[in-house]
Amino acid sequence: MTRCFAMLLVCMLVAPPARAQEPDATARLLRDLSEAPGPSGFEEAVRALVVGEYRALGAEIAFDGLGSVLATLPGSPNGPRIMVTAHLDEVGLMVQYITDDGFLRVRNLGGFLDQAYPDQRWTVLGRNGPIQAFSGLPTVHVTPADQRARVWSLSEIFLDVGATSRAEAEGLGIRPGDGIAPWSPFTVLPNGRYAAKAWDDRVGLAVMIAAARRIRAEGIRVPARVVWVATSQEEVGLRGAQTAVDLADADLGISVEAGVAADYPGIGPTQAQERLGRGPGIFLLDSSMIPNRKLRDFFFDVARAEGIPLQTDVLTGYGEDGAEIQLYDTGRPAVNITVPARYLHAHTGVIQRSDFDQAVELLIQVLLRLDADAVAEIGSFEP
């Protein structure tokens, strides 16, 4: 009896944990997009997923010179041209040089807090394939007491790939200029929440793809010609949006982004106003754009008519692709809608599934109403 109990205990200790419930198609989409590495300028893995999704829907695909993806679904009418956009890239790093003893010194691609760099896992996008790396942190046992509370700057950060020399690191396929993405697996949390890296802006890409899936599957007739655009290099200056908007030739633009949730310790309503579980958001102001007021109110009217909660956010220190649509040619109406997210520009953020689903529904309902007359009225400044 004792031996049987001991064997049972050993089995319990070494057995793998019970598998979580198989995610549905939307959760799988969010997982695949978030886990794909894609720092600015190194978006290949994410681009391949986006192109595959839109090609499966029969879309016509085009690219700009920076690698942004422009997809147009079959059967789109010759109405006003609406650019719906989210960006491919995430904040990351780049290999600056390799030390003699095989460590990587790095520079940032996009905005991190210095607190986010040390003691993390990363994926180096080497020429022979992805390589796991770790940002080293001096052990507490040898760190002088007066330095234990200090924040380590990026110039002090190094990545360990297990190499013992520069030649060994180069033999792994690592070169200066290689991109580096945070590593953080998609995780299902309680209460319909998902944790992962790169919600900025993989959640926006997922909103676009989920909306396009429904439009095709349900035979929804949208009165405008929608160009679904996944832009490159947003995190380093909205660069893909600058080039893609010329190809899209948009009459009106809708940016879909990760919002800034303010529902956790250390952040409050004077910094941001969105909260998880209270629906999608809409920006009334950010550092790159004041949205077209008629288009902004159009979203509020549609949300109210459909019973979709719509949060507002007024903040600075945030830029997004809608700003480039707004400045296209002589100017275009543009707005930025969001799925609220906690802990942006860090290794792991958190979103709420219900906010995502409502963002998809809101986008579809808005597109159903943006006919030629509505777009003309939104863009008019006649008194």
C-alpha cells in the first residue's frame, strides 16, 4: 500500500499539467500573431501570417516599399476608399556588436522603459533562424548595497546566447544589425483575459482579420472599398503608414491600436482612462493626432445604436498610424480606435476578450454605414 502511494505521488509530481481548453479560432489568431517575432524592420514572420489570412479570404494583396501589406477583399465596390490599418511591428532591440567573449550589446527599436530590459528572455532573429537569448543581470550576492535599487540603462544591458566567444556567436548566425524580439508565450488567464507580448499592435491586426473573416463568411456588403493595411515600422516613426497611405489612396482612415489601460496600481485617470472589460476605446487626443470630430462622433453614434460600450482616452506620449492618414494629400478624416491593454511596451501585456469582440463588432457596424454620402459629410467643412 505504501509503495503504491509512493508511486502515485511520484507520477503526480512528474506528470505534465492538465492541458488548457483548446482555444477557439479567435484565440488561436491572437496567439499566433502575438507569439510571432516582429520588431521594427524585421516583420517577416508577422507579415507572412497576415498575408496568409487575407489570401485565404481571396483578397488581392499589394505591398509598399517598406513591406506594409495592403489587402482588398473580392467584390469590393467602387465607393469611397477606406483605409483600415494596424501595424505589424513591435518594440524590440537590434544587435549593436558582439563582445570578444560572445555577449551581445544592443540598441532599442522603439520605446521601452529602462526597467524593462534586464532579466528577460528574447529571440534573436539570426540568419540561421531564431536564437534564444537572456538579458543578464548581476546577482544580488555581489552587487554593492548602494547599487541594488538602481535602474540599469540600456548601455549596460547585455544578452547571453550561451556563446563563449565572438566567433561562436557568429557561428550561430548572429550578426550586428540583427533584430531581437521579446519572448513571452501567449497565456490564457481567468476572467476572459489573455496575456502575451506585442499586443501593440498584434491586437489591432487581429481585429482587422477577424472583421474581414466575418465580412466574407457572412456575405456582408460594405458600401465602400475597404483597404486593409498592415503597416511596417510604426514604432520607429509611423514609417510604413507614410508609404502605404499613398498606395491605399484613402478618402478616410481608421487606425486600430492597443489602448492604454489605467486600471492597475501606479497609473491613474490623469494619465489614461481606459479599463479592461468596459469595451473598446477611441482616442480623443494623442501626441500625433486630433481626430476628425465628425468621424469621432460617427463612431459614438454607431456604438450607441448597437449597444456597444465605447470608452474614451485623452493622453500624450503616444503616436499612431492615423496621423499619417490624416496628413495624406490635402488631408483626410481619421480616427484611432483601440482594444484596451495593460503594460504596453513590455514583455507581457493583458487584454480582455470581450473588449476585442466588441471592437470587431463596432468596426463592422461602422463600415456598414460609411457609404459615399456619409464619407462626404464627414469630410465636409461647409458651415
